[in-house]
Amino acid sequence: QGLSIFLLGGKPGSAEQAARLLQERNPGLLVAGVLAPDIASSGAGLASFMEDDVPILAAVNDARPDILLIGLGCPKQELWFHRNRRALKAAVSIGVGGTFEFICGNVARAPAWMQRSGLEWLFRIYAEPTRLWRRYALGLIQFSFLVLPPVVYARFRMLLGRFGGGAGTGDADRATVIPGVFRGSGKTARAVEVMRLPRILDRTREEELRGVLYSVLESGRSLILDAADLQRLDAAGEGLLLGVWRRAQQLGLQVRLASVHPIMQRSLRVARCWDLFAPLSHASIEDALPAIGSERPAFYWYAAEQRGVRWAGLFGRLDVHAVVDLGALSLVEELRAADCILSLKGLEFVDSTGLQLFLQLHRRLQKEGGYRLVLIEVPVVVGQLFKITKVERLLHVFKDMPSALGFLSGTLPEK
């Protein structure tokens, strides 16, 4: 159709061979370029990833492909794309895993009937048992732990509601707008609408409520969702809350939850949504209003010194915007010539640029006199990124301040 592709990744020579075969099989196919670089996605190599990625990005962007095929394997290709997504100029980027090896015939494909039945993974285990059995076994176990709890818990709540008196027919079964619009003061003034969620938020009520909530956001008003009456939530309801939050982010607005019952917190936790909504939840509508009315920077931090140890608390989103535009690099200059403790409790998000900042600070302290950097109170989402990139092996990570101080004083062993 006149569009060009760029093949990035694969083993040495595989991308070139795959490009040649694709052009032979598809006359007229435009291949803008091929490249099989050595890319770091974990460990000490992350300390220089920005410099290492520059020539790769230059090669891809100079070729001006319409479609970029990233064959680095999972999760390396996803991590690389995520940290470079703003710099890439290709209209479409696709992670293709080991596709180049399949095209070249270096890896055998499953029979056609297994491909059609979605059973190719079984053939791959048969063909490469030593390399793949552990990955797929762990994947199946993790998948089961992710999927089964929400399903079982949702069925349990449904039965509990059916035999515990039903849903009722009062006002609590309908979403209602609480009269009054709250506005913040000064330059950050924002209109806010408060809506009381129904007692049951399931598929039958989701469609009706979606139009109401989205119309509020499209009118330029932020939302506070009063969940005091909410007693049951299914997958459709969870999807609605996530969709509303995402749309608010796109419009530069906010969505806050108020009075979320512990049972509903448990439902969101089982569905693995609570990590997102916990920082947006408040004990009451009154507590939620100031949070929307006052504007805070996307990233900020404060530092102090105590008993010869420098410590700092980090808040917001530590990403490329924070480092480039909000002066997060000043943190590296501020925390010098002493052991340092960073509390990450207030961080909502960290990307590869934020990880590089930690590594730079760690390296600076080591060079200045063997000083140590200790991270504490790491949020679950950030901790998962540490594990994926193996950064936790390079840094000292402890649960809380007493543990960190014990480590620095020598009374607690290194983890």
C-alpha cells in the first residue's frame, strides 16, 4: 500500500534476512531500514540508556518509516518503546517478539491447525522445552492468580447480594447528582460536580451512568464520585471507573472517590485497580474538594537532614517531564556528601528516566566518598518496575525509615 517498514532487533543478521525474504514474498514492499542493536533494559546498563538510545533513535527517525517493527522480545521491547515513545516519529510501532526468527525459518512454526486453534504455545514448549517451559509454567500460574480471584470474588458478592435481601429499589439504586458546584480559588479554580454512585454498579447500570459521567467531563468539570451507597461492583463497573479516570486525564481534569467502603476497596484490590484509585480516594466529600481545588506540580520533593543523614520525600510522577521540565535533576545536586534516604511513598509513577535519576544519584554518592543511597516506602507499582528492570539489585531498598537508619548505622544487615 506504499507504506514503509523498519525492522529493529533480532539476532545479528536476522533482521536483514527477514527484510530480504519479506521483499521477495511481497514485491513492492518498502523496507526503510534494519538494525539489530544491543539494548539495555535492566541492571547497570540503564545508567547510560539515554546516551545509548540516541544513535538508535537517529537511525530509525532518519529512515522515516511508517511502521516500526520492534523485535526485542518481551518485556525488553515494551520497556524500550515506552521510554522512547515521545522521540519516535514512526506513525505506528509494534512489538513483534521473535517474528524475525520465524520469517527466517530459524524457529519452526507449529502445524496450521495448532496455529488456528491458538495452541502454538504448546508446540513451542515441545520444540524448545529447556528455554520455554519455565516461562510458560510461571505465566500460567500468574495468569490463574490474576484471573481467578476477581471471578470467584465477583460470584461470591453476587450470591451474597441475591440471598442477603437483594438490591432494593430506593434512591440508592440510582446515580444522582448532588446539588451545588464547588470551585477552587485563585488561578487554579476548577468546576467540580459531585455524583452519588448507585448501590449496585453492574452492566445494567453501566451504560446509563457512562453517558452522564462522560457528559460532565466533556463540559469541563472535574468529578467527585460519592461511593457511600456502593455495595456491589462487577467488571463492567470497574471498567467504567477506569474509563472515566482515563478520560479525565485526557481532558486535564480530575476524578476523586469519596467514602469508599472497605468491601468495595477489597473488590478493587482483588481486581488490581485499588493501587490506581487509592491515592484518589478520600474519607468524605469534604476531604476530596480541596484536593481538586488546589493545583500541585506534577512532581515535587522536599529534603532535610537528620542525625547526619540526608533524606528526601518524593511526590507525583517522576518521568521525563519531571526530569527535563520540572527540575528533578536538582535532586542529584542537592543530596551530596552524606548518606541519603529517599522516601518514595508519595510517588504515583516512575519511568525509565526516573530510574536513571536514582542510578545517577547512587553513582554520585559512591564517587564522593562511598556514601549510600537507601530507598524506603516504595509503592507497589514502582516496586514492580524495580523488579522488571532489576534495579533493586543495584540499590538498597528497605521497608521504612527505622530499617533504613538501622542499615546505615550497621545494626541491620544489607538486604
